[in-house]
Amino acid sequence: MTRVTRVHDVIGVGLGPFNLGLAALLEPTGLDAVFFEAGPAFSWHPGLMLDGVALQVPFLADLVTLADPASRFSFLNYLHAHDRLYRFYFYERFHVPRREYEAYCRWVAEQLPGCRFSQRVLDVRPDGDRWVVRTHHAGGDEEHLARAVVVGVGTRPVLPGSARPHAGPDVFHSAAYLRHRARVLDAGRVTVIGSGQSAGEIVADLLTNAPDARIDWFTRSAGFLPMEYSKLGLEHFSPEYIDWFHGLPEGTRDWLRAGQDLLYKGLSATTSARIYDTLYERSATGDEPDVHYRAWCELRSVAPLEPTSRRFHVASARRGDGPRWRLQLRHVVEERDFTHDTDVLVLATGYEPAPLPLADPDVIERDEAGRPVIERDYRVRLRGAARSTLFVQHADLHSHGIGAPDLGLGAHRNACIVNALCGREVYRVPSRTVFQRFGAPSFAATTNGRP
């Protein structure tokens, strides 16, 4: 093992959009910052990079603009550098294609020498007032030293327990859709579980590119409902809301967040309309599309069908031997169980925070649910330490609220982290950004609500 004796000011673990934005905002500060990423290049949701899909946030939610509109790493400057500014001007849309956002991020990464790809972080451990970050690359293992570490390893796909033993080309998470898409389009019967944006984009793709397949779509949610996108609702994705939410007791935060799914989950109105309009147009001649979707249906188990027990279905003729998988589901309102057979199962069943790559997980403080205790400026509280120099990205849903995965708050979070790392206000964090006020008026407890 090689120990690199140079002590960096900051080491970033992972290079998704959030840590890449941090690297861009750190660049003018003069801090010595390096970021390690296991992948060979920047990549963002490659399994869902479908044609015709766009970001669900406006282009102003790029890596830097909402913290530093004058940054050379803005999306508008990317367009200018590639002679696309007038084309975007005539495009007249606020939401950019997902492929273009990824290309923009790659452009930023290529300009930052501190972004180092094909280097996987094995673990992180404290060493006095410094951190040791152990990495692996083609040449072997190395140890790097840093005064502060920012972990941005993001989330990982969640598969239901009964599906995990069968994971493969026929049973897989939506994050791997493009990898298995050719097989899916060749199947006679395809089932999609989940009602979020990923599920909707996959169903829309199947409707367009597998018109002869039977498509079944189930969700345990109350319906195939749109994600909240009204202007007053969007004010929850603001620094003020983070301030208020973070100040609540842990149990109150969990209770509140449990009822907020549609503020950050659900279908976009565009995807919902695309699916419905396709079904309407295909039914115009009187033929019902072979598409079936039901809410309140919870997946209970997945099991393979033995070849001798498979019943042949015309819709599965391309497989030649009938459905391959039997699903057990339950309609939770009617409290009725039923079975469903399919060739391919796509599970758009969400994500969970990836564990922090700590050599000793006990060095951090945890809340009653076992989650890291995260300060308002995104420091992870350490056991027995007066002031932590370990920060996290996108692991703060429980502590900072529903804006944690939102690209629009990435620049705000990074501004807070940069200011904390530098010990001064490098980026101004505005105190008022929305019209709404959260919480009771400050005089309510003492004056019974009268000014």
C-alpha cells in the first residue's frame, strides 16, 4: 500500500452532480481539493437515459448558478462554449434534455483537474485532526490524507426481498432498464411495479416501442398521481424550509416527511399525458390496448414458473414457452390476494442511501433510527469530537427534508459546505428566497397571536 503524504484540504468521495457542483464551486477558492470516482467518466442514471426525457427541474438548477450566477461552470456558459446558446434560445423550454445535462456535467468535470475517475474509495478513517482515504485503481491501493472529507456516494437501488434471488435479465430494477431494454422489448408480457417518474418513463417507452406486448403496471400507492409542481408547493424546496425542518425534533421530522411523498415523488404531468394520449390514440379504432394498470396493489412475492407448469399465452409467443414468473400481489383496499404471470418484471421500487464508506461506522453519532446526525451545514456529527470535518451530500433526507435529492438545492448545499470549509462567507446564502413562512409566528407563544 502506498501512502500519499501530501495533505489535501478536501477530499470528495464520489462524483455525482452534487460533488461535481462542489468541485466547481471550490475551484476559485484556492483550496486543494480532489474528488475520487469509481467510474471511468461522469455518468448520471445511465440506465434511464431514454430518448425524449428531460430534467424535472429548470436549467437554472445546474451545478453552480443558484449559488454563483457568474460562475464559468454554468449551463448557459456550457451552451455558449458549444455554440448552442441561440439554439437553446429558440428551443424556448425551461427543462433541458437529460442527455444534454449529462453532457454539460462531463464538460465541467473535464475542466477540473481535481476530478479523478477510475479510483474507487475503499474506506475513510480519522487520523487525529486529519482523514485517511483509501482508494483502489488499476495500479493498486493508495492512502490519501485530507483535512476534510465530503461524502457524495448517493443512493443505491432497492429490490423487494423476494425479487433479489432472481435478479437478472428478466427481473431487475428500473435503474438497469437500458441494459436490458432489448430483451424487454422482445417479451410478450412485461410488468412494471411502481408509480414514480422512472416507472412512467418505462411504460411510455414500452407503449411506443413494444406495441404488441401486454403491459401490466401496478403500484401500492393510491394512484398514478402527479408530483406536486405548483409554484406554492415548490417553495418547500428552499433554504427557508430546510432551516425550519432541520430545527424540528427527530420524531416530528419523520412524521412530517411521511406525508410528503407527492412533493418529491410521482409522475410528471408531461409523462402522465404522454401515456394517456398514446392509449387514447391506440383505442381510436375501437381496439382496446393490451395495457392494464392498477393502484393499491402491493407486490408480495416473486417466484419462477417451472416449464411444465407454464400455461401458454399468445402474448408470450415470442418466448415460446409462456410466462416465466409468477407474482403474488395483494389489493390493500379490498384485502384480496391474486396472482399474475409475466415474462419480464421491471421494479421501479426506489432507492435508499448508500452507507457511508467509514472504516469504523461507530465514529459518527446516530439518531434513534440509526441514521447519521447531520448538522445544518451538512457536517456529520462525530463521537467525542468538538467540530466535525466530515460532510455529506444527498444523505440528509431525514435531517434536512424533501429537498435533499433535488438538483435545485444542490448549489445551496454546496455553498453552505464551501463556506464551512473556508471558515468564511465565500458564497452568500440568502436568508429569504420564497414568500411563504414556515412555522408559527415568533410572537404566537407569548401574545396569543396578536401583534
